[in-house]
Amino acid sequence: MPDTVPSFAPRGDKAAVEEGDRLAPKFDADGLITAVAVDARDGAVLMLAHMDAQALALTIETGFAHYYSRSRRRLWKKGEESGHVQKVVELSIDCDQDAVLMRVETAGPGAACHTGHRSCFFRSVPLGAPPSPELQLTVNDGGKLFDPSQVYAAAKKTDTPRF
């Protein structure tokens, strides 16, 4: 992976950023931009993550989703361990260019979450009551699509993803 920082268009004035035809992403103080991945078939939100300039550039260049892990403090290709890579079908940027939205196809069983669920947003928060330590989340999907303990223990980086 390249050690150089990718070059994007300069930010310019508000009109150039919001209405122009050049990619001029606005990275936050930590050098990150918010990235949302949705299923290309049905639009379900699969995950929210972050990208640094290198991850965004690699995503654009390769057509596969790359992110920056804040917890691991490193670049990572989605599915590098599980084989559940995300093929980017479309990449959009919001009006002020501080967030990206990707329509993706996920290899394998279609799960984007490392817990085995299709979406990282597999739990709902009850509304209408004040937050408390007893507030209970509800699983809102059909359950896990894979067993993480098996997938990550047997991860083979040489497997060819199937879409």
C-alpha cells in the first residue's frame, strides 16, 4: 500500500465544495471521514465506519471497501480476515463532502457485521422512556448469518470471494 497521502481537489469555497464537480473531501481533526455502507440490492444500512485519505483512495482505485479502524489505528480492507469483502457498486459523497455513502455487494453469506449479523445495526433501542441502566435492546433481524468463532478461526486470505 502506498505510503504517500492521496491527492484530492482543494476544498475551495462553499459553492465549489457543495455544487462543484471535484472530489474535495473534508476530513475531521483526526483525518477521518464518515462512511456508510448500504446493501446495493435493497438499501439496508449495513455499517457505519470511517475512512482516512488512504482508505478512500484505495476504495476508489480498487472498487472494494477499505476503512480506517479507530480502535486498531490502522487501515483495513473489509473482509480481509473473513472473506466477506464489500464490492462497491456506487460511491456518493454528501453536499459538504464530509461523509460518503457506498452501495455494496457483500461476499459470502451477506453479513457485514463481525458479530455474524447482516447489519451492524441489528439491535433496536426502545423509545418513549428515559435512558437507564435497565434499558433493554431488542434484536431486530433474523439472527446471525455465520458463526464468528468459526469464520475468524479458519480465515483464509487466499479464498476467492463469491458474489
